[in-house]
Amino acid sequence: MGQQVTDLTPEEVSRGMAEGRYLLVDVREPNEVAAEAYPGAVVVPLSSFDPKAIPDPGAKQVVFACRSGKRSVTASLAAQAAGLAYDKHLAGGMLAWKAAGLPTKTGG
């Protein structure tokens, strides 16, 4: 069974979060998040990644995010391997998010 990860643009993720359709899961490390964070995201660092640590998204779809879009793919594949249907990530990560002019917050 092939695992795959669906790329979403920053605009798609931002809109989905605003509409209550997406739960953004930031898999960067705490020091990175403290410097610059996605508003409204939950943080589950990849270094100690446990798919069970992700809050129950309820009716929302989980979307993974990181700095550049590499770790979010790793997290999505790990979640899928654990039996969770979390197959979406923010392509380009924080770099693309900022390039799209979307807001960030500081201070974790």
C-alpha cells in the first residue's frame, strides 16, 4: 500500500484553518517555534514525534508543517505508518508561508 503526501499551498492551509477545516501541526523544534510560529498551530516536534501526541482533530483534517516542507512529509508518512490518515502537509513550510505574506507570531 503506497503512502503519499498531499502538498497544500500556504493560501490553502490558511483558508482551511480560517474555515475550521484544518488542524495545523507544526513539527519543528521548540526553539524554532519560539522564534517564529504559525498562529493557531499545535506543536508536536519531529525529534520526539509520536503520532498519538497529536490532538484529536475531530472533524478537521490534520496538516503538517515545518520550516521548508521536508520534516512535514516525514511526519505525515510516520503518522500514516501508525495507521492515521494524515496525508496533508504545507508545501514549502514556514519559508513559503512567509513568502505568501501570511502572519506569524513570536514567543512560542
